[in-house]
Amino acid sequence: MDENEKGLMVLGELPESCISLILGLTTPGDVCRLSAVSQTFRLAGNSDSVWEKMLPVQYRHLLARLDSPLHFSSKRELYFALCHPNLIDGRTKKFWIERATGKLCFILSPRDLHITWGDDTRYWHWISRDDSSFKEIAELVTVCWLEVQGQFDCKLLTPGTAYTISYRLKLNQSRRGINRNFGHRAMIPHLSRPYGWNHKPVKFSVTTAGVEQQIYALYLNDTDKPVENDGYQMTPLRHVEEGWMEFDAGRFVVEEEGDNPGEIEFCMREWEGGNWKGGLLLDGVKIQPTSSFKE
């Protein structure tokens, strides 16, 4: 018998209430692993007092904003229910918690963002897709001035955590070509393939406390094309399911206490040169702990 097993045996002889206090100082992953040690650990690990400490401090506030109520019989059951995305705020946002850490994550729908000309059907369409995060997403028909902005209150995020904001996008390859008259005797094609993304890179940025952080940039149609000549760093990106890509706009830190960034602002834009562009799908904006991504 090694020293670790001896230590667990000694702990197992403690009252269940003491073990609950100890487990409450660990992580959700630790609680699940230690619950397999003995019946005493399992009973302590299932207690509401332990899982209350695992839940984010904002959980009651977020439960009040759910579009559909959750039904649960224990705090442990609630914790794992919150590990799956839940719609809030009139189905314009989803939130969930990381299973291993309990840290909060969000995705904002396109309806929760400010899209320049987003309500003008000459430029943007609102559509439904089976592979999207929300029932309704935004499809760019054509614009010369691309701008998608948003804000978020950092009080809803986990203190002491570094976060990354990313735009979830896809270049549309599926629609059949059509022509639309956009006035001034100009016929702008809505092509079956994306167009106009090779003139200038798209810029991504995050602003905290009125100070703009590093601006990233990328050519959406050629993600390997250098942008250094334009004075920018390359936008980090990830290929995810169903052909969607997540383009990082920036990172920030939610402090443990004090110096909270408050409301953050983020933006995706491309308006230089007046070039028309189209064939882009916008699924939303994700806000996740930076530690979620493998560097």
C-alpha cells in the first residue's frame, strides 16, 4: 500500500461533514475522482454543500434569465445540466460552464450584435441552418462597409480568468447565384461563392476600459496570406465542426477582485477601399476561457 492510499484511508475515517469541507476546496474533476474512493467520499461528494461551491457565483442570476427553466433535484445535477449550452435573454445568448473547472462560457447570437445595415435585406439576410448555434443567423449578401460590433458585461464571467473572444464564421459555398439591383444603376452579383475578400484583410479587435488592445487581421479567403505589410498581426483561428471557423478578436483578463474590465467591446470590420464583398455566414461571437484552447 503506497503513501497516497494510506492518506486516503485516514481521510476516509473523517466525518462526512469534514470530507465535504475538504472536497469543497478542490475542483469538480477532483470531486468526481475522489467520490470513487469510498462510500463516505461518494456521499460527501454528492452533497449540495460541495456542489454549491463548484457552481459559478452568478448561477442564480443566470438561472433567472433562462428562456426555459431547468429541472434538477440536487446541486450536483444542476452543475452537470449547466455544462450544456442553455438559452437566455430571449434566445439571443447561450451560456454553459466548463465541466472540469466550472468556468463560465458564452456565445452571443447575431441578433445580440450590432451589424451595420443588418436590417436591410439588400445587404444581409436572416436565415436558418441545421449546422448553426442559433435558430437564426446572419448571411452577408454584399456590403462595401463591413462592421459587426458587440458589448458584454464581464460581471457575468469567472473572476481570475483569462478569456478569448472569437467570431464564429463560415464562407458560404452553397447558395445559387442571383443578381439584385442595389440602386444607382448598379448590379451587384450575389455569387454562389464568396467574393471580395482578397482586397483588404478583415480586422478584429477587443476594447477594455476604453483602451483598444492589439488589432488582429486576416484575409478570410486565404488565411495563410501575410498581413504584416498592412501593419497587423495574424488573427489566431480554429477550424471547428461543420466547416465553421473561429477567428480570435482578442484576449482580456477578469481580475479576482478590483480592476474588473467592466463592459468590454469587440469589433470585426473591413471598410477600406470601398470594395464589395459577400458570401459570409455569421453564427455568433464566443467568449471562452483562453485555457480551453490548446496552444
